[in-house]
Amino acid sequence: MNDTLEKSIGQLVAEDYRTAQVFKAHKIDFCCKGNRTLTEVATKKGLNLEAISEELEAVRSNGQENLPDFKTWPLDLLIDYIEKTHHRYVEKQIPVLKQYLNKLYRVHGERHPELFDIFEQFNTSAGELSMHMKKEELVLFPYIRKMVAGPTGSEALEKPHFGSVSNPIQMMMEEHDNEGERFRTITKLSNDYTPPEDACNTYRVAFSLLQEFEDDLHRHIHLENNILFPKSEKLEQTLTNL
């Protein structure tokens, strides 16, 4: 248990992604704010630390699922996975969800005015995420790939225009925080993605897709904040000391 209390929440999820279900159940942010310890969060939120620790232990002792151990992956492979799995998912789902949410607030907005706010929040998120992913794909990720390849011959790795890799990483993490806050607002507005009693099938499908989008975003941000970014900073430090 001491080991659980000393590690950050992000580390615990990186070691076993199944623990994310425990943190989700207690509304503990494991991706954007994964740098906090369980003790810190439990104290701040007034949660039962011992009970949560027991839940985590129960999940971890229930045999390993066949999940990739992302923390052992080479950074360039992890970047490829993030782009092909999560970035492409976001690009594919944004227009689908925009269409659903636009239809919902036009048809049901009079009885459920919160639908307009949900649409506005998602629309803003869609624009911000699109720009965010482009910055990663065009600036940050290429430099991490260069670091993985290492210096060429006797030449040192060329210093990037942004100085240290920590600078764009800090910017990306701040943008992750913004998206986390936006989806907390959407979750609240949608009553935890619970359709009202008079909801039609379109309503239910839209909320289901929106929740799926948030779940994917949480895993996406987790892979970057808790695994890719810390390992990239360590790699840069190693190369600097060569």
C-alpha cells in the first residue's frame, strides 16, 4: 500500500491501465492531473484513502489482461501509435459528433437548453484539438523522433528553435488541461452522459458517442502526459550529458 501512496496517479495508471477504472469511478483525473499522489487527491476531495487503495489492489490482483505495456515501448513507436490510433480517431469523430449535436439542440433544444451549451463546448474543443494535434505532429513529435535517432556521426543533435523539449511539452500539457476542463463541463451538462427520459435514439447515440470520445481523450492524454512526455525529457537530459 505504501508503494501505491508514494507514486503519482499517472504512474499507477501507466503501470496498469486497468486502475483507471477505479479513478474514473471516484472522479479522479488520472490524465491531465496525473502528477498528484493518491494521498493528495483523497485529502483534497475527502475520499476514503484506504478503501480506494483496496479497490486498486483488487483490480491489479485480478490477473493481467492482454494490454500493451506502453511504458516499455520505444518513444517513436509510441508516437506512431498515438497518431494512428488517437489522432486519427479524433479527426474521424469530430464531424460525426458535430452533426449529431447540432441536430440535437435544434430539435430538442427548447425542452433541453443545455444541449446548446454542450454543442458550443464540443465545437470549441474540436477546433482546439485540431490545432493541438497539428502542433504535436509538425513540431514536438518530429523532434522527439530526432532524439530517438540520436546524434549523426560526430555531430551533436541540433538544438531546436524552441530550446528544450520541455517548452512545447509544457504548452501541450496546458492545452490538455483546457480540454480536461471543457469535458468536465460537458459531463456535468449532460448529467454524466445520461439521456433524459424523453430522449430519442439519436439523442442516446449522440451521448454514447460523446462519452466514448471523452474516454478516448483520457487515454490519449494519459499516454502523452504520463509516459511520452516524461520519457522524452529524460532522453533529452541523457543526450545533453553525452
